Amino acid sequence: MRVKKRNLICVAGMAALLAWTVYTILKGQTPEELARAILGADGRFLVLGAGVMALFLGFEAKATHSILRALGSPQPFRRCYFYSATGFFFSNITPSATGGQPAQVYYMNRDGVSVANGTIDMLLVTIGYHTAILTYGVLALCTGGGLTEQLGGQVGFLLGVGFTVFVVLNVAMILFLFLPNPARRLCRFGIRLAVRARPSLDREKWEEKLDNYISGYRQGAVVIRKTPGLLPKVYLLSLGQLGCSYLIPYLVYLSFGLEGASLWQMFSLQVLCSLSVGYLPLPGAAGAAENVFLRGFRTMFGTALVAPAMILTRTVSCYLVLLATGAVTGVGHLCRHRDRPAREEPAGGEKQAA
């Protein structure tokens, strides 16, 4: 019941934000004006944006490909690309992106990768991804000039919270990975405090979950010690992956034939916008991402084009990719379901012959 209630709250919040976004857009422009502006964009840059987002999935696929090889569970790159597509799809339809990684581990397991190795892969990919987000965030804050002023006070507050959340999560993961015993003691202390504050909590259950997490991190640390170049490689691939998504607003900017803003200005502003909403428990940050874009990019695109630019940016970077990855996930699931009996029949035939 609690999970259902939480999901309903997330959906209600997302619906409210989307409704506010639609109201904000239509208050300033008619649907005809929006359509005219969107149709006037140069489609070549939008096609290029779609290719960039395909590369976005490819960077994560290459990271998974490298990690699984290091774990002794190699998979063809095409399957790793499928895992990446599956992760994108489920992450963007579930609150807080909670469905992406379990779905990836599930399909890896269907292809013969153990759950333990799939979990380690997700752990290392997440560490690389979060470290890359923080790297771009620090660079954007240090070199972006007055970009934070463009976001305004409310978005600036969200940015501060988002930055703090990503820093805490990344530090926690690194501590679990390289200093598991101190991290375990710290978490056990936190569990004891929580139980004192709320006696109904099952202390043994939470400590068992903690031990399971620690075990996964220990195995990840072993892999890193054996292949010291693996984590830096995953980090660089994550930089490339995020760079693809942060590039989309600039391509939309070029599609409108606009000039004056530099690539790095647009790139940095998108970094800050993403940090502001990336931690919110909304599927694909829907609603929040649109509102933050409208506020942050108004100076770049101007009042007349900021709404069409938001629609095109979110379509290319999220909604179009969501449709494509949904199709890939569906086809991949059906193929695995169809091929599974074929893989199981030889074993049964041998048993009968025996």
C-alpha cells in the first residue's frame, strides 16, 4: 500500500507539473504559433540530434561490454546495446529511475550473466555516471559565468539540493567500494538510531540488506583491483554519454538559425538544468525538466522560441528515444521468449536419450 501511495503521489506531482507547463506555454503562444515555429526548424540538426542520442546509448553499452568482459561474462556489443536501451526505457517510466537497473540485470541473467555480475556492472556504471555528472557540474559552475542567475532563485535552490544529493550518493558509493568496513559500521550506527526513533523498524532485516549491499561492493572492489584501468574507462565513457545528452539544446539552437550563444554556454546550462531535476522522484523528470528548461533557456532562445525549443529538445533527447528503446525492449523480450524453448529443448532431448 505504501508503495502504491508513493507512486500515486509521484504521478500526481508529474501531472501537475505537466499541466503547469502546458498552461505556461499556451499562455504565451497559440498552438498555431508553436507548430509554425517547430516546423520552421532545420530538420538536419534534429536528425543529427537523434544520431547523437543513439551514440548516448552506445557509450553505456560499451561500458557494460567492458565490465562484463572483465567479470568473465562477456556479451556481444549488440546485447549490451539492448541492455542500455532497456535501462533507458524503464528508467524513464518509473519514479526515481528505479526500474532501469533491475530490468537490465534481468535481461543479462536471461543471457547467462549471473545476477551478481549484473549487479556489479550496474554498480560500476552508476559510479562512473554520477562522477561524470559531478565533473560536468563543477565545470559548469566554475566557467559558466552568470548562468545560475538565468535559472532564478527557485531553480537555483533545486540545483543546490541536486548537487548535494549527487555528491552524497557518490561519496557513499565510493566509501562502500574502497572502505567497506568503516562504511558498514557507519550504516549500522544509522540503523540503530533509526530503530530507536521508530521501534517498529526491523533492525535485522535492514542489517541483512546492508550486508548484501556490502557484499556486492566488495566484489566490485576485487574487479577494480584486478583491472585497475576499468573504472577510469567507464568514467570516460560516462563523460561521453552525458556529453551527448547535454549537446541536444545546442543542436536545437542551430536548427532555429540562432547565433550569439556558444556551444559551452548551452552545454553548461543544460548540465545545470539536469542537475536541478535529476534526483526528483518523477519518471524521466517529466514536468520538472520542461519547466526548468523554460526558465533557464529563455535568455538563449528568446520568449518566442523557448517553448518550441523545449518541445524539440525533450522530444529528441527523451520522448523519441523512449519510443525507440520501448520498441527495442519489446522486440528483444519477444525474441528471448521465443528462443528460450529452443535453448531448453536440447537438454531435454539428451535427458530422454540417456
